[in-house]
Amino acid sequence: MNGSPHKEICSTDLSTYTSLTIHGLGSSDENPAEITLFRSQSFPAPRSFEDRVALPRDESWAPLSLPKNGAHLELELTDSISEGRIGLAYSVRVINDSAHLDLPDLCIKLVKPKFGRTLAREAWFYEQLAREQGYEGVVTPRCFGFFTVPLKECMDVEGRPVSHINPWENITIHLPEPHPECTEQIEDTQWWLPDDPPSHQKYYEDSDGWKSGSPWNKWRSSPSDPLICVLVLEKLGKFYFCENIRPGGKQEDHEEVELNDMRDLVRDVTSTGIVHGDLRFHNVVRATRDVVCPRHERAHRWRLIDFDTAMRIRVTPENPGDFRYAMNLSMDDWPGLLLGVVIGSL
């Protein structure tokens, strides 16, 4: 995005739905509940840079405006896909779609209570990719929106307060571990985004105020008033798995073909100024549809997911060095994909 006017979305995915009902997500102490969530604004990242160059205001950096009087999507939770650091992924079945779109198989990403702000940031990266031609649904999954609702507003079928969010019942909570000799209380910083630590502020620029002006900037989770946050995505295939990839080891020819395709995905995403930040097998999943990439003139076999630790560099003619900086950061992250722990397929 080169300082151009606010770009239109290339697909209808992110501009269609304003509300979402999920069956099987929660219940009261007595009854099941149908929980309805509403489209929420995403959380822009500040601009990362190598050389601080003054740039004109870029309106395309803003979060998407929320669609008005949009369609309603009704889903039913089915199978668990995986649990990650910030959330849980579930397959869903479409019960009703008032827009009558030809939807692919869908899944949801439900974050753990303290990571709502993180999912709002991930939603912003999907929005940014949707503004560029040939990225959403080509190198990343299609995204159908970011939805939230306070738990206190949720009722069961008889009007009783919802007290249980089923996927949260058995989530893994990683608490900060104090040093054995430290007697001071340890601050929980697991919810921090890459641009949150005070020591990292020198690497980021928010002169346009997209981050600081967002309600998510000062949002903090509340144990007494949790916020349910969901991202609706195209359901993809299995994670990449190859037992033969080891540090210093050779790959079989077919494995090298797969890895080259993944490298192309990383280069594609980075060409927009987005640095994924967490490249590993778990975040590379099999594509389920053949969509031709306009840059490579072929369909990629894989998709990149999980942009919750990503960063964005604004690539313009005024700062050509920052494009090289973005590519170098991505390549530095690449060994995490090649040499990471092989997790297998789910």
C-alpha cells in the first residue's frame, strides 16, 4: 500500500456479515444457549521500520468500517481442531446464512479470555490482506469477520445468564513463573503484542494514531466481565508434516517442492509489508481449493495462518530500505519453519 486512498475489499467475505450466532458454544447452569456475537472493529498495528522516514497519512491503515444492516450467519460448533497459545480452533456447521453465499467449509478461532485484543490485531492483518488483490483465499484463508460479545449479555433459551463457555472449560493457562529468588509479584505480559513492550517502542511509529486511537489499545481482560471473541475463517486442511526435515539434513525432491511453495507464500505476504513473525509447521496448512495466484500463475498448495504476532512495514518509494528490511525479517524467521519441532498432523 503506497499511500494510496482507502482501498475497497476485493471480495465480499469481510463486508457481508454483521452478526453471528453459534450453537454449542455455551450454556447456563440449566440450559444450552445460542450465543449471538456482533462484528467488531479490528486493532491496527503501528508501523514498523528500519529507517524512520516521515510518510503521508495512509487511510488504508485504518480498521475497516463495520458493515451496516449486513447478513446474519448461524453456525453450530462441531469438532475441535487444535489449541494454541492464544485460542482454540473448532470446525463449524452452517445452520443458516441469510446472505445465501456459496460458503466454503468454515471454522472459528475462539480466543482465551485475556487475548481478545490479540485476536482484534489478527483480524486487522486479514483485513489488510483482503485489500490487496490476490492474497486472501490465495495465500491465506478467507476471513468472514471478527465478532465479539460480553459474556454478561449472553442468555440461555429461557433467559438465564450464560455461565459456561464450553471450550474454555479445559483450556491450558500458562501463568508466568517467578524466579526462585524473586519475592516481587510478576506482571503477566503474555497478552502483550510485539509493539507493546516499552523497550520495543523505538522500532514502531504510530504518528497517524491508528493504534493509539483504537479502543483496543487500552483494553484489558476482566475475569469478572470476560469478552467472547471469535474470528470466522475458511477451514483448511492438515498442518504440514515431514519427518525427514532436520537441521543440516537433505530433503527429498517432493519435500523441496512443498518447501519452495511455502517460501513463495512467505514472499507474497512480505511483499505487502507484512512480516508473519511465527513461521513454523503449525502455521502452514494444506489448501482445500485451487485458486490461481496472480503472482506465480499457479495455485499454491498451502496457506499461512495465525497472524497474531505479525508486524507491518509500510512500503513506499520514499523508504525502499524498509522493503528489504521486511524481507530480511521474514527470512530470519524462516528457519523457525524449516527447523522447528515437527508436530505432526491433526
